[in-house]
Amino acid sequence: MKKLLLLLITTSLILGMTATIAHADEEVSIIDLLPSITTTTDAPLDPAATTEPSAQPVQTIPPDRVFNNNLQLIVTAAGDMTIGGDVRKRGDTIFERELKKQDGDLHFLMRNVKDIFASDDLTLVNFEGTLTTAPVYKSNNQFVFSAPPSYVEILKEGSIEAVALENNHILDHGEAGRDETIRTLEEAGIVWSDSTHVGVYTINDVSIAMLSYLHYREKVQDMLTSVPQAIRNAKAQYDIVIVSFHWGAELDYKPNHNQINLGRAAIDAGADLVLGHHSHRINPIEKYKDRYIVYSLGNFSFAGNTKPSDMSTFLFQVRFNVKPDSVETDGFRIIPTRISSRTDYNDFAPTPFTDQRLIDNVINVLKSNGRGLEYAVEHYPTDWE
């Protein structure tokens, strides 16, 4: 069986020269060739955004990143974070079972990435679920997610400062669940954003605005007008603008034309960084007008499945040089990661790869699926250059 698996993996690398490589983690995946980019007719929820910032403590940058009156900021982004489970099911959820194995220590999830997050200036994830005790609202959905509000400590102690909430699970428990989630995040000092609320994080008097949008079922044309306007409004008030999109089709390793058009329109309007998620798979990165579009960060800590068919992901880090009159993007790096600390099942504890073969697999997937993207990056550094 092992010889067969190795043969399949070797074949995947060869086929990658002419076809899309689907999976990155050789320990849990085999070849799955994907169709070419397709278009959809999806469009947005109302993307009008307020500009009222969330109250946040003043943060400071380490002295070694202050030079010639310029500041260098490091932002880390990770993909879909789902904790807790479905309260409709009897017995313990898969998350609760794992928590018991960890002696009830909520912080086990972040144990292998906390130091990375603590050493940056801002960490942002897509929080795909709720922190609520409200009853299930979307009762006909196959999947709904919630966790007790006390689980916000996972984010807080894990050095995650901000979350995007505009996704297809934030209303699993209705407006009551969403509102309780927002209150819980605010009480913990975590910045949040959705399609009507700009999250703002300030460090050394540099303001970082975060906007979030959902796009996968409605017409894109409306978003191509309203979202850029919201971005221009934010850029007029804040130093750095980061836009998160919950978009694309699940299990896709490539962006479709709507994503490409929307991502570039966001940069054209003044966004300094575009982050994508929803497909639960990693997608390539473009450098467009000296700004990065990360089409999908894949999963991060994902309690929706005990063993996804692809458990590989990456953390994305970017440096911004903030000058008195401008902001420059100063390179990026990725940290190839498994969404679990184990190879035999998903224990929800993201763990950076140390095996160079697995690191190379992630990079090869990103490069292969970037073929055909006009502005796809050619090099995926794993350290600062």
C-alpha cells in the first residue's frame, strides 16, 4: 500500500507539469485533477460598511522595526477557523471528544502557532461559526457550528487579534447567535468585521481597517460597484486596508473569474491586501499593483471533519513599511502547515510542517494552480527575503 501511495504521489508531481495538482499533504491525500476555472453569477450581501472602529488598547511595535521614522508592520493571516460543533447531535461533538483527550485545556489548539502569532503585529482569521448559547436557527442545514462563549479564550490567548465574520455560518444560530458572538468578541478585545462593520486595529498610531464580504451565491456585478466604494471610503480614513472575501466554490484549488475580477477591483480601489477563504483548500497568490491577493487560505483550525481529504494549509505573512505619506508592501512569506498535529486524524491543532517534502508539496500546489493567472507570484518564500 505504501509503495502504491508513493507511486501515486510521484505521478502527481509529473502530472503537475500539465494538469492541476489538487492535494498538498501526501500523508492524507492522493491525486484529484480539477476542472478549469469557471464563472458563476453570484453577488453580495449589502457591502455598505460603517467606519465606526471597535475600541482597542493601544499597541506598540518593537523598536527593531522602527527605522528612519518608518514603521514596519507584520500581519499574519490564516484561513477558516471552526470550533465547537453541532448542538443538534446527541453526545459529544468531535471537538468535545478531542478536548477531553487534552484534559480540558482549551489552549491546545494554538500550542504550535501561538509563538508565530505573538511575534507579529496583527493576526487575522476567518471565524466560521458562532460563540453562542442561542438555539439553532438554520435547522435544515447539514452543518451548523457553535461554541460556548467562554471558548473565546482560544482566540484571545492564541494571540488572534481580529476575525472576519462575513461567512455562511455566522447566522447558523440566527441574529441572536450572531449578536452574542459579536458581544463576546468585543468583551475579549478582539476586532471583528462584516459587510456592515469595519473593524479597526491601531498600533503605534497606524490604523488598520478590515472589511469582510460574502460572495458565492449572488450577482458579482453589484459588488464590483459597492465594494470598491466602501474600500475607497476606508482608505480615506485609515492607513492600511485589508479586505476579506468568503467566496468561490468548496474544494476548489483555483479562483474563478468572479473572484479574480473582484480581488483586483479591491486592489484598484485602494486595498493593501486581499484575503480569501471558503473553499477549504489552498489557492495561489497574485501580486497585483504591488499588493497581494491570497485567493484562499484554506482551513486553519477546522472542527468540521475528523479527517479532511487534504489537511494541508499555510499561514500567510506580509510586511508593510509605513511611511509618513504612504504604505509600501515589503514582501511576504508562507508557513506551510498541517491543520492537525497528527497525521492519522484531525485534532484541530495547526502545526507547521518541518518535513521539507511536505513544505515543497504545498509550494508545488500553489505554483501549479497559479498557472494561467496573469499576476501569479512565481516564488513562494518560506522565510523573509
